Amino acid sequence: MYRRLACVFIYDAVYNSLFLLGASYALFAPLLTSIQSYKCPADRSLWSIGQRKVSELRSYSMNSYIGTTPANVLAPLSLNPIYRVYTKSSDLASDSPANRFVFIDVNPASICTPGFGVDMSQQTFVHYPSSLHNGVGVVSFADNHVESRKWHDGRTLQGLPVGEAYIPHNEPSPNNQDLRWIAERTTSRR
């Protein structure tokens, strides 16, 4: 939603708070009424919009296997049909909520949709986690606990490629222990 939505740049969503706080755009609008709830203080990324630089509004994304119905999947996200999609809290409660992440701190150059895409085959990064805290990202779980996760594979610490506006989606990263860790906490087989 912030950099690309179905392969179309939508710059207005980078700096327009209505996409996060407006009831006609955001399901969380009645619950999260402050823009600060969406932004990590360590994320100071700026985007060029015309002749000016603006601060990105959001640093976090939600696990795409939580609350995303197949009808609402937008590229670059995809849901592997052999894995569970949690649409009710009872779905999560019955499947190890302490091991299912809900929100993850996202690399500022990788944030685009509200959902954090995970390749359950563990071969590619759809989106990259943030490492703004000295190689550490923050992950919240369905049982309400939060963890700081040190990323161990150098490929996870992706920077913005020279001349690019964002990190490309579906970047190969086979045998990446960080990607495996994320996938193991995303969902389970049906």
C-alpha cells in the first residue's frame, strides 16, 4: 500500500494519514486513533514526493496469514492454500498463539502492503523484516508477547539497491535461517 499496490505506485499513501486513521480505509481506525502507533521511532526513512521529502507513516505490517481472505489478496502477497489463514481469534487460539506472529517491524524499503508476505516454501523474501535496531527486528505474537529478534543471515539485512525506490519482492534467499524462523511463526499446515 505504501510503495506499490498491485504494481502501481501510490505516493499519496506514503504521507496521507487517512490511509491509517480514516474509517473508510482502515479497519483499525476505531481502535488506533494515533499515527504514532504505526511508526517505529528508529524508522527515520524519507521518501521523495515531487520536490519534497516526507516521512513514511508506517513501520509495521501484519502477518498476511491473519485476517486476509483469499478475495482480498493483492500482489505481491499470496497465500499458500496448504497453510491455515486465521480469520477468527478462535482460529489462532487453537494453533499455538505464542508461536504465531501478528505484527512485524518491516524494513522501510520493503514496506508496501498492510500485510507482511511470507513465502512458506522458505525460498524467497516477499518482504524483509527491519533490522534498524543493530540487526534486530521486533515481532509481536498472538498471545500478546513481543520479542526482539536478532537476524543471523546477512541476506536478511537487505539494504536499498542503488537506483531503486524499494527492495524488489520475491528475492531468492534459500536456506536462510531467518526466513525459516519467520515462516515457522507465520502459520501451520491445514
